[in-house]
Amino acid sequence: MAGRQSSPILEVERLRTHFMTRAGIVKAVDDVSFAISAGEIMGLVGESGSGKSITGLSIMRLIDVPGRIVGGRIRFRGEDLAAAPEQRMRALRGSRIAMVFQDPLMTLNPLLRVGTQMAEAITAHNREVSRTEARARSRDALGRVGIPAPEERLDAFPHQLSGGMRQRVAIATAILNEPDLIIADEPTTALDVTIQAQILHEIRKLCRQTSTAMIWITHDFAVIAGLAGSISVMYAGRIVEQGHLDDILDRPLHPYTRGLIRSVPSRNRRGRPLHQIQGSPPNLLALPGGCAFRDRCPHTDDVCNAEPDLELVRAEQAARCFHPQLEALA
Amino acid sequence: MSDGTAGASGAGDSLRPADVETPLRRFVADFAESRLAVVGFALLSLIVLIAFFAPLIAPQNPYDLLEVNILDSMLPPGETGGAGYVHLLGTDDQGRDMLSAIFYGMRLSLTVGVTSALLSMAVGTTIGLVAAFAGGRVDSFVMRVVDIQISFPTILIALILLVALGRGVDRTILALVVIQWAYYARTVRGAAIVERGKEYMEAGLCLALPRYRLLFNHLLINCMPPLLVVFTVLIAQAVALEATLSFLGLGLPITQPSLGLLIANGYDYLLGGRYWISVFPGVALLLTLVSVNLVGDQLRDVFNPRLRR
Amino acid sequence: MPKGVTKITAFIIRRLLQTVVVLIVMAFGVFVSVYAIGDPVDMLIDPAATEAQRLEAMRNLGLDRPLWEQFARFIAGAAQGDLGQSFVYKIPAIELILLRLPATIELTVAALILAVGIGIPAGILAGLYPSAWFSRTIMSVSILGFSLPSFWIALMLIMIFAVALGWLPSTGRGDVVTVFGVDWSFLTIDGLRHLVLPALSLSLIPMALMIRMARAGMREVWLTEYVKFARAKGLSPIRVIGLHAFPNTLIPIITVLGLELGSLLAGSIVTEVVFAWPGIGRLVIQSIGVLDRPVIVAYMLITVSLFILINLVVDLLYAVIDPRVGYGDARK
């Protein structure tokens, strides 16, 4: 599916990030591959605990002990981040690759003014920038994400701003250095729906203007539906389905993807009970052999005791399943 | 929160009754996760046993003047005294066998510590529950007193009381209760206010169960985990504080030598190189306090769901 | 800005009023309890003295008056800074205390500096690298510091460094230098050598506390999104730790530090007795031994006042660190 447009800006190949806990090894990310081109938005979808956030943090190389990237390559503009020295990573973080986090109330340091927290993202990468210039650039960035009276906001403390405002500040901070890639870890999940829509709209606009690539991590197909170009669905640390957004929304192959899509409320299915996926996400410490979705899947048979591979089922749509569902969703 | 499902996905088909996870089994398993805590628990059990059976296992009764021979005074460890047996830990300035004195001292120290911890738990729990249920002014007054009480250095409170009351086992216990009730009151009140809002309490009130039954059967049982943690911590604090006060000559009278007093007695000889009179009771105190704290620390971890992995 | 200032002023005034109330209640409690104890005349005059001499002595000390009158005179005196005359030293009790106070302050501050200077960096290290060997060592030391009463630690330090190794002296203040009419030990080499063991033994408990709090705070803060966000901005580790993580652990630490300073003042009693350090703690224990009531009462009142003052300063410091703290009527 990759390589359709220009050469990809980020290629993740067989990434594996494991956590060595006292209870055993948790394979939070296991053999994950995908690619993104400039200006493209990729949705990384899955339940909590599926490994999607750890994938994002792995690209940033912000995995703390007991976690470690144990295998694979993260090729960013040709450079392998998995093997890059920490010094190099620090230069890339916040300047070429930025990340935005989930909880708007916790994403800013409560003790520092907004302006300080934004300006340091500039000065950390370019010492020559003066205070006034850093401040001016911060103010512009706030304006670009739709914050009214940006000059005053710079002197505010985070607790003086609403959750939506704080998340905009975080996004503004992310775009300060005009990065090539932004990793957004459910930044709108905790916000109410109207603000969510506004922010999504602004982000789409920004990406188009600056041709910034973006990985949008979410558990919610409804959010990603109007946003992304391609989708990777994760389950239990692995990608179970990959393809273009429209293909996956219309004809999801993997039973898990189907379950996720059908559990989104929608106008054309009004009046019918909402679908829910049986069971709960598996314990990553005690993953059974074979297909990880086996226990929750309505199509399981003996074949599923073996390990499925991620294979192309249609043109540009792959699934990790022995029984891909070929018919369109009703 | 509940890990009930965690084991299920990997569990086999045949669940024998013996494999069923009861709360007690779960608790024991969680507790045993730290080897250090298990060692602490074993040590504590041993110390409690020694303290309990001190009169039976000690080589001599250090209080019985007939058994103590002044001619045996200040024998170094391993010497044989006039009574014909080896003083493993030596003797003190009056010829008392240190091992026996330590056994009896432990008995006394633990008695004071546990008694005062139990009494302050009773007093503090009652006050805390009353505050939580009365609410309003009573609550804010009680909590203000608790705040002031807790913020004051314990040794200062003990000093004021013991200067006024004089030495004695009962007075030392009283002073410890005055110091410690506030911790229980705060713990219980905090837990009770959380529990009060929970559904089972409302259900109980709807069923018109008598208030005291709600209080004691439901609330108290649910306040138990934090109480137990505070209890272990405060036993250690009580033992340490009693030892300190006795060391300063303010706690127990000379006729009832707890570990602190034994250490104080030996202090005069420490600089002269007769280390055993002070050091061995010191080691006994150390082992007691460390074992109680190890158990308490692990209890806190087991009961604290935030630290669970 | 002016609004904030008036708020803080109002807060200070309210706290000062509270302080006065607590002090009067304390004074009464201390006075009554101290005066409930044995007859100091027995200890102060020759047992062979005649009844007439006894009565004479009691009259001189004001002990023949009823309790309420003694208290009234005491309060009236206290308001003018007169807390009575020491029965033993025959000088005003407050003067006696002020004379000995510098030694105690020196000891306490030295202990606090050790506790903060060693405890906080050690705690931060242990928090950043929870499974490293040095973190385990740090935590074991902190458990010991917590479990052990300070007199025991003091004895062990004497055993090791004074008796066995003979490196450091174990009693007294050593050479002092007089600055502004006050003796200080820390200005001479010999004085410093005398200060090391008492300060170290007094510092171990607060040090253990600092280690624990810094470690727990660091571990908690390190997992927050704002620290992750700061790291994701590409800041240097020093800036992430020093500006984003550590300041957010400070509020509980400063609270505890304030309380600990008070505890150290009181806890120095034990240390001073063990090391024969001539401060107010040793003075009060000696005074209790000879029932020198005015000194005991003066000690209690001065210690409690200092303690309350420290707490007030701590409350005010919050505002400097945490912009979210306001000084409304209710403290959270």
C-alpha cells in the first residue's frame, strides 16, 4: 500500500517493543510495520492496551525501563531511529518529529507559564533565537490553532485555560518547529464533541498547508473517518488489518475491525442495537498461541490455533486472519 | 481495578476447588511476593514468640535478685558466670545475664508498644467514625485538633506529658495514646467518608439497618486495610518512642528495664569499650523495628491498588 | 497584583491570630502540667535546712502563692518577655534559653542541610533508576533511617567513628568562634569535627524522609504527560528533570521539610543528650531532672512558637512555588 505517492517519510519495519516486567515479558508491540508519506494522515486504531500508544512512543524513542525496543527498524527520512544515539534523537524530538498526548489537563506543566513552555521548544533546538522572537513565533502558532487573544494566553498558567485550550496549546507547541511528522495520541478523546470537531478541522488544514505527515492514534473509528488516508488496526501488539480508509470502512476484512466499525453509532443503522465485541482484550502476559483474537472471534475454528500472517487479501488491503470477511458491511 | 479476569484467559479447563483464589490466598500470595517481607514476618514472629515465652526460655530471671550475682558483673560475651552457665551475650554492671535481660526487655517493649497501639486505635477509630458520621462542625473541629496534634513533634508532646505525669508503664502508654490516636482518627475518618458514599452503605440505610450495625459491620471492615497499615507503622513508632523516652530517663522506671533503658544503662560503658551492655539490646531493638516496618511496608503495597502491576 | 497582596496579608493575620490562641492554650497546659509535679524546693535547698529557711526559699521563688496567681503573674510576665528566673542558674529563663539556642540552631540547620543535600539527590536518582543497584542501596539506608530511633543511630555512630576508628570526637562543641556575641562551632576545624557526628545522627531520619519523598515524587511525576511532553519537545535531560519534573515534586517535600525542621528542633533533645551538645534540648532534660520549672516552661513555649512560625513560613512558600495556590478561607 505504501509507495503510491512520493517516497515515504517514515517507514516502520517489524518493530518490536517489549516490557520486561517481574511477571514476564509483555510484547506490547510485536512485529509492526507501516509507512507514511509527507502530508499523509495515518490512523492507528485499536483498543486500550493494543500497543498503539507504545508504537508512537517507540518512534519518539521515549520508552522507559522496563520497556525496550528489541527489534525492527524505524526509518525516518532514511535514518534508522531505532539505532540512533540519544543525542541525535533529542535533536529530532520536537523539531522534526513532534508528539501530542491524550489528557489535556495533564499535558502542560502546571507550574510554568504557557509562553515559557512553548518558547523552550524553540530554544532547545536553536539557541540563536532570541526571547522576543521565540515569543512571537509562539504567539503566531497559538493563532494558527484558533486560540483567541494569543498574546494574553502566553502569560497564562495552564490551570487558567480550559481543557480544549490546553490541547490547542499542545498542538501549537507541536507545530512550532514545523515538523515533518506529528504523532497525535488521542488528543481529542477527552474533549467534548464540538471542540473535538473544531480541532480535527484545524489539524487537517495544518497538515495540508505544511504537508506534515501525521500518525493519529485513536480507539474511535468515528474520529478517524473524516481525517485519515490510510488505517492500521492494532490488536494485542500486532497489526491485524491495514489499508486505505475507505476500503476498510466499507469492506473490513478482519472480524476485529468489523466489530470496531460496527460498534460506532451511525445514522443509517438507527434503531438497531449497537454491536459489541465479546470478551475483553487479552492479557499480554499470557497470550495463547495462534491468533490472538481467537477467543473473541465468531469465526474461529481449528485453523486459528496456528499463527496467521499479515497478508494482502485485496489490492492494497491486508489482514492477519485465516478467515477474512470478504463481503461489504451492511 | 479487579484482576478477576486476568487469570481467566490463560487458565486451563480443569479448575480444582483447591485452585480457586480466595481473598486470603490472594492476600498471602501478594504478601509473599517480596522475599524481604517474608523474612521480616518470620523475624517478627520469632521476636513475638521470644517476648511471649521470655520467662520460660531466658537463662535467668533478671529481676530476681536471688538469681543475679553481682560478682558476675560486666562479663564479656561467652564467659561462664558463677551460676555455672555461659553468658552468651555477657552481663551488665549488676551481673545480670544480658540475653535474659534482652528477652525480658523485648517483652516489656512489645507490651508497651502493642498495648498503646491497640488503645490508640480504639480511641482514634471511635473519634474518627463519630467525626465522619456527625459531619459539620463536630467534624471540622475534630479534624482541626487532629491536624494540630499530628503537626506537633511527638517527642515534645511526650515530654510535656511525662514531665507532668512522671515515669511509669501506665503513664508511658497514656502518653503514647495521646500522641497516636490522631493518626487512627484521620485514617478512619478518611476511609469512612469514602465508604459512606458507596452504594452498599446507601443500600443498608434504605433497608433501615440500625446505624451501629452499619458502622461496625460494614464501615469498619472496609476501613480495615488502611487501619492495619497504620497499626503496624504505629506499633513501630510506639516501640521506638518508648525506647527513646526510657533512654532519656522519662519513660519506664529503672525497675522495669525495657530495651531503651538497657541501652541507656550500657551507654556509660560504651566509651570504655564494654560495648555488649549497650549494643546487644540495641541490635534487639533494631531487629524488632526493622521487622515490623518490613511487614508494614509490604502490607501497604499489597493494599494499595495504585502500586499494583 | 494588589488583590493578591491583600489576600496574603489577610491570610497572615488570620494565621497569626490562630497562633496566639494556640500559644495561650499551650502556655496554660504546659504551666499547669509542669506545676503539677513535685516540689522543686526539695531539690534546691539543703535537706538539713530548717522549716523557716524552707518557707523563706519558697517565698523568694513565689511558690507560696496559689496556682492561679502564679499563672497570672507568669502570663503578665510572659507578655513582657519575662518567663521567670531559673531556680538553678539564677538568671532569667528566657536569657538562659537564648544563650543555648544558637548551639541547637547550628546543629539543626547542619542536620537539615545534610538531609536535603544528600537526601533529595539520592531520592531523585533512586526515582529515575528504580532498579539500579545504587537505588536499592539508597532505599535500604532509608528504611534503616526510618526504622531506627535517633539515639540508637547516635550510639552506633559513636561506636564506629569515635570508639572503634577514633576519627571524630563524640562529645561537646569543640573550639568556637564568637560572632556578634554568639559562639559558633562551624567556623573552626575543631568545631566542625565536633559537629559532624551529632548533625549526621540528627539528619538520618529527615534524610530518609527526603529520599522517600523525592523518589516517590519523581516516579509519579515522571509518568505524567507533561514530563513526556517536555521530553517529546527535545529538551535536555537536565531541563526536563530540573524544570519540569523536580519542581512538581516540591510541594509535598516543602511541607514535610517545614514540619521536619520543627521535629528536628524537638528531636535535637535526644542528640544533644547523647553527644553532650550544650543546646536547649540538653538544658531542658537537665532542668526536668532538677525540676527547674521556669526553664521547662520557657523551653516549651519558645520551641512551640518557633515551630508555629516555621509552619507559617512554609504555608507562605507554597504561593511562591505553586501558582494554583490561593489564600481563600478554606485550605484544601
